[in-house]
Amino acid sequence: MGFLSFAGRVLFSAIFILASWQKINDFGQDGGGALKAIEPKFGTFKQLVATTLGYNLPKFELKYLLITTITLEGIGAILFTFGSNLGAYMLLLFLAAVTPIMHDFYNFDAASPEYSREFVHFMKNVSLAGALLFFLGMKTSYSRRPRRKSAKVKAT
């Protein structure tokens, strides 16, 4: 069971490790393709928050947000690979921050192909978050079970 669990964590975290590695290699001086992809999406998200909640998000450099998400994604995935709860929480935080911004299916008409694509990616991230919650739940329930005491052998 231990090896299968480790292999599952390796396969699960591979998606995060490879994505963060690609973002690091592409980062450069201008933030790379990830920053170019997040700028319009974050602007739309910012506008949605302002109109829906009546709250204007503070201004900050998106480059720092991108560095933070790359760090959460990469280090969280590495820690998760070795069974760390902290790694799972970091990946959950990453998914909670990135998913509603990058996969904004709610900004498209339901009949458009963009809606379908973004909705599928949104649900993929939701399912990844569900798997992390399952991991955390299983880990805490396993640690709460009382341990069996070994039977003592009587000397004859």
C-alpha cells in the first residue's frame, strides 16, 4: 500500500511540478507567457469583483502574484509528493487562487466553445482540489485510529 500511495502522489503532483518548471523556464525579464496569459484574465476578474461585490482590489504587480503562485505550485507539489499535509494545503491555496481567475467560464455565453473549454478546465481544477481534500481527510482519519496493541507472548 505504501508504494502505491507514493506512486499516486508522484503521478498527481507531476502535473503541478511540470507546469511550475515550465513557468520558471519561460519567466525571463517580462514574466513570460504565463504573465501575458494572466493579465487580461485578472483584469476581467478584477472588474467582476468590483461590479458584483462593490470592492476594488488593491493595485499590485502581477509579476509578484505569478512568482507567488509558481512557488506555491512547485514547492507544494514537491512536499505533497512526500506525503506532507503542508504541500497539500499549498496546492489547495494555489488552486483556490488560480482557478476562478484563469478559468472564467462565467464570462462566456453558454453556447460558445470558449465556455465549454473553460468550464472543463475549471471542473478539472475543482476535481484536483477534491482529491487534495480527500488526501487530507484520509491522512487525518488514519492518524486518529487507535493503534492495536501487539499480543504479549507468555514465557513458559
